[in-house]
Amino acid sequence: MKHFTTVALALLLTLSLARGGGAQTATPVELNAVIPLTGGGAFLGKAYLQAFAGLETVVNRGGGIQGHPIKFVYQDSQTNPQVSLQLVNGLIAKHVSFYIDGAPAGVCSASIPVVVNSGPVDYCLSPGVHPPAGSYAFSSNVSTDDLGKTLLRYFRERGWTRIAAITSTDTTGADFDRILDATLALPENRGMQMLVHEHFAPTDLTVAAQMARIKAANPQALVTWSTGTPFGTLLHGIIDAGIEVPVAASSGNELRGQMVAYTGILPKDLYFPGPLAITPPAGVRGPVRDMQDVYFRTFHAMNVNPDLAHALVWDPVLIIVDALRKLGPAASAQQIRDYILALKNWPGVNGFYNFTTGDQRGVGSDAVAVQRWDAAKNDWVQVSKPGGAKL
């Protein structure tokens, strides 16, 4: 029955775009969101607003929530953990049952401890947070642990076993430091060698010294892990140092605007472990592809070419909408949490979700593949199977 209802949701969303109509003029159900509209994460906030507009169209044409249209109410976190925490405390004071937490990981991490045990439901749009099992906090997309395992498996199968790394000293980099150490320690990776692992502060204006040491180590591939403006600093450093090996980067950089801005400094071979919604496979049908069709059709109608930021927000919002459709718009935080934790075989744009595993995100390595930036196509192309195996 659970599988039937989730497939029905996919079909409903597909048909809603074709038929129009939907939710009538009733009191809107407000979906609260704390997102970075200014500061270092503003590039995410812009995409989130586009996704919110598309989601309002899809959900409201599909009948809204029990006849009520949805309406997003968002506040600017300024990409500042302290500001975000203040805004979340305000939502708690208003007794909201859930909210969308707009990331990055360092911003989500400030508010999750406040809600993790008693609510409201916090759906963080960063894969870099790891909420406790059974808690009121959820994380969007594939875990950074699975991103790291997928990337290193692809490297290993390509024969790139002598690697170097450079990561930022913030929450994002520290999380991936842990992942690199743990993944390289796995038995299947015993033939891989970390030649040098450099670090840099996100506020650094140059990484020339670190890149000189990396080049001197003569790696077969380089792993970088940072997002936003610091990623640009890394790209400049790679070009300036004359490093010409394959380069991997965080999927948090799979943003079209950013790729355009960095066109002149992109490495020849740039890889990302990214969600399947970035590069959906051709010729595959089923509920997941139905959801992807709605997703892409919605954005194309808006003249928007979606990227990672849009994919991060799409499934979490529809999961909450699905809960409210079943439970009613006045559902409590506990009801929403319990509903999500029981979901199995829920089709989203990144694959089938199963929250009964206790990982608070529902998707794993089968929902991520290695993707290469193709400058000629101005797009990403999938170069591995889900999980990182060579095609």
C-alpha cells in the first residue's frame, strides 16, 4: 500500500502539469524556510527561490494539500549560523511543525541541536550534516560519506591510486577529512595512497604554497573539497601551479552559474560525485523517471536549467507535502517526523527513498554517480554507474 500511494503521487504530479486546475482559493498552507539569500551562500538561495516557484505550481495544480494551496514563507539566514539560529528560534516560538533549513552545512549545524530531540522537523538542504537516527532533523541528498566512497571507487577503477587532496578548514572540509580517512582505510582501497593532504582557510586569497607541494608529489588525481568562493580560489591555484591531472570537487559546486563564472580556470578533467537528477539516464522508465520528467518540465517552462541546488530542495519539499496530504495541514512535528521515518519506496528525482534505515536522508550510494563537466556541451555527463563503478 505504501508503494502504491507513492507511485500514485508521481502520477498525480505528472498529470497535474498536463491538466492544470488544482487547489482552489482556500487558506494557504505556509511552508517556512530559512535560506541564504545574502552572504556566501546567496547562489544557493537564488536557486531555492526558483525551486519554490516551481514546487508551488506543481503542488497547487495537483490539488495542493487537501484543497489548500501551498505558499512558501522564507527568511534570509545571511549564510550566518548565528542569524539562522535566531530565525529558527523565532519559528519555534510560533510553534511551527516543520521548516526547510537552507544550508550550507555550517549553517544547518547551528540550529539542528535545538530541534533534534523535540522538533520542529528540520529538513536541512545539505548532505554534509549527519542527524541522529530517529531525530527531528533530516538531511537532503546522498550522505557525504557515500559521495566520498563513490568518488574513490571511480578513481580506483580508473587506476588513479596515487592521489592528493586539499580541503578547507571549515565544517565542510573537516567532514570530508573524516570521510577520506575512513574510506581509504577500507579493505578495497588498500592499494590507494594519499601522497599529500593539504588544507586552506576559506578566507585565504591564495593556495600557491599548497599547490606547489601537491604538484611536487606528482599525484595521478587531485581531490578538492570546498564550495562557493573558496572553490574558485582552488581552481586559480590549480591553473597557476600548472597541475594537469584529473581533479575532483564537491557536488556542492555543481551549479551552472558557478561553472560559467569559472569557465576560464576550469581544469580539463573535472569530476563530481553528484545526484542522479543532475544526469538522468536515457531510456529508463518508472516512477523515478516520472518524477524527473515533472521536475525538468517544470523548470524548462520557467526557462531555468536546473542544477544541484534545485535538486537539493525538490524532494525534501515533496516529502513534507506528501506527509501533510496524508496527515492534514495541522499535523504536529511528531506526526510528520514519524510519517517520514516510515517511508519506503518513495520515488523522488534522485531515486527511491527508504527512511527505515535510520540514516535520516533515505537515499544512499545507489543514488549518486560520478559526473564530468563537459565544456563543449556546457553540461555534466555521467561517467560512472550509480555507486562509482566504471561504465
